[in-house]
Amino acid sequence: MNFLEERIVRDGVVKEGNVLKVDSFLNHQMDIGLLNEMGAEFKRRFAGKPINKILTIEASGIGIACIAAQHFNVPVVFAKKSQSINLDGEMYVAEVESFTHKCINHVIVAKKFLTPEDHVLIIDDFLANGCALQGLIQIVQSAGATVEGIGIAIEKGFQSGGRIIRNLGFQLESLAIVDGMDAASGHIEFRPQKDCGQNGEKDKTADRVIKPEDCVCRSATLD
């Protein structure tokens, strides 16, 4: 059991509906020492990659991305989920429609912050169905930039997102992969990881595309 799995077991709370609450240390109140350890682990897993920018999405991914960026010595760009007066100029937009949550988010990044010269590491706190992550990937690709890898704090391995992203050929590194949870007992089952690395290998048991009932992602640009 690695350091993040141990912390999840100690302070995480399992709720009905496969909900894992980690708000006491990760995505509401944040343990900076833990985030620093996570940043160092991301740096180790993506060693040798020519990463010059980290991309995340508001709001829970920002803290993790900023601490990790200190280990890579690169800037962080975070995608906004709504248009605001602070956003001007041309923008990349990915429309992420979740049929599970019955809502649509427009993920937005200003074009001036992503260029074809960028080698991007995408970081987020959770990975479940992978809809938001697909939107970020589309934005990077629309910019002509390169997705060098994807770092996730906690992956829900019993949902389809991780398998889909790996089958697309990306190096996806999840620090903790939860394969099962029991709200009654509080038990959490973690997936064993071989030397913590996935190396972008395909999961032959998975679907290669997101199913319509999970989510739909569309991309566009705004002038």
C-alpha cells in the first residue's frame, strides 16, 4: 500500500453510491505535505518526458497541479468551466455532456496559453468516466500541443474512464486505483500496481470509446 492509499484508508469516507470523500486532506481541506509527496511521485513517473506545462481543470485539480508544478518547474494552466469577464481573446472550448449527471460543462482555455510547442502533463484529482479528461485532451490536441501524460490522484477503477484513456494510447498514471468500496463496512479495495507505472499500455478488456450513456465530448474554438 502506497502513501496515498494509506491516507485514503485512514481519513477517507465511503458513502453510498460509490462515493469516496477525501475532502479532509485532498479536495476541500488540503494537506500540502501530502500534495508535495504526490508531486514528487508524478515527477518520478514522468521522468524523461519533455513537459513544459501542466494543465488541469477548476477547481479541485488546481491545488494538486500547482504543487506538482514546483517539481517540474513549469507553469500551470487551469481550464475554466464557464465564461467570465476575465477571459478575453480567442479560446479553446470543449463541451462535455454527462448523461449520468444530466448537465453540460463548457471547458475553456485561452489560446494564448496553449501553443503547438507545448508538451503538456494533464493532472486532476479524480478519474471516473473520464468525460472531463477527454475534454482537456481535445483542447490540447486542438492547440496542436502534445499530451505527454496524465496524472491522476485517485482513479475509480470500476468505472470506464481509466480503461478508455489507456486504450487511446496515453500514459495514464493514477497514484491510487480503487477497484471497489463498501459503504457499510468502509472497506476500500485498491488495485495492485506494478512499480507504479502504466506506460500507456492498452487494456484489451476495455471499450475504445466512451459509450453514449456515459458522456459526449465536443470541441470548438471561440474568437
